[in-house]
Amino acid sequence: MLPPVLALSAVAVFGLCIGSFLNVVIARLPEGKSLVFPPSTCPRCGHLIAWFDNIPVLSWLLLRCRCRSCRAPISWRYPAGELLTAALFVAAFLRFGISADLVVALIFLCGLVTITGIDLDRQIIPDVITLPGIAAGFVLNLAIGRVSWLESLLGILVGGGIFFLIILISPSGMGGGDLKLGAMMGAFLGWQMGLLAILLGVLTGGLVAVALLAFGRKGRKDAVPFGPFLALGGAVSMLWGKQILAWYFARFGL
């Protein structure tokens, strides 16, 4: 067994590396490009990025946020995605330790990070992530029993059903991508945690939307991607959902 500090450091480095790969997925998947070939290149000049310029976070800092070849700026979102993934991996490790639950949590969190990046960039939630994600969540829970198969199935129906009803009532309010993401979260989390994830997503999304309107950053008719807020709710529910519900029921005596 590694000392705790070394174990956490190893998990963090692993998360940084996975986050670097997720940046590639976010950039290439919506365009139907290969995730492997060609190797990483500068989107402006096409220069092949050497391995020493592709070290998560560190290379971005050493290059002063610019391409070595053409000096074009490199977006802060690349290191942000790497650091976010690393932080989520560390949180999951602290929550679940070395276990099958940890593997499920990491798969789920990777999907949420990818969905967040793509939705922020393009305002879409790709079916190629959510549909396999629904199946993966159900099968993984069936295999390890993290939640029962019935809870997972109900999670799919409830998570997707809520957004289906919203779309029926207000077709312009939500999209099919949100529906499938809700079903995916339900498959991984079960119906109770899935509902909590949606509630947290709605609350945080509503607060941010109000703040954007209040500060004039968005108009009433401007679209605000909802996927990142659902993803936030899903991550919080996966990592701390049981504690949140326990606190709520103890606090309000339900």
C-alpha cells in the first residue's frame, strides 16, 4: 500500500492525464474525427505538438499559454479541464477508495466532464456519449450491485421521464440531449440520487441564469447550456449524495 500522500498524488496525476485525453474527445468527437489520429496539433498552424509540450497543465504554463510554433494563444479551458478531472478523481478516490465503486464513479465522472465541455462549446449533448452511458450505467450496476437493477431501471425512467414531460409541456425549454443525460444519470445513480442530481442541476442552473440576466451577460431569449449544471448535480450526487440526503432528512425531520 502506498502512503496516503503518494496515493493521492498518483490519482491526481492519473486524473490529469485522463483530463488531457478528454480535451481531445471534447474537441474532436462532435466533428466525427478520430480520437487517436492524427496526434495533437495546433488548431491554428497545424504544427505537431511534441510530447514535452503536451504535459498536462505544466506545458501550458511553461509555454506561457501559447503555441511554440505560431505563438497563437492556447485556451485556459485545456488546463481547466485537466485540473477539474484530477480534482474529481481525487474526490472519488477519497469517497470510495480502491473498489469497484471507484471504477464506476470514474467512468461516470469522465462522461460528465466530456458532456460539459462539448455542451459549453457547441450547445449539444452527443448521443454517442449518453446512449452508451445509459447502457453502461445499468450494466455496471447489475454487475457490482452498487444500486439494484430495479433502482437503476427506475432511474432511467424517472431521469428521462422528467425531461420528456418538460419537452411535451414546453418544447423550446429542453432538448433531447438533456432527456438522455437525465436517463444516463439515473442509470448510474438510481432513481433517488438521479432525482437529487436533477434538482441540484435545476437549482444551480436557475441561480446562474438569474445572475447572468441581472448583470446583463445574457438576455431573456439567450440560450444557456443546461448540460453542465446537470453534470454538476450528477457529480455531487455520485460523490456526496447520500450525505446530502441524510442531512436533509435529519434537518427537516422527514
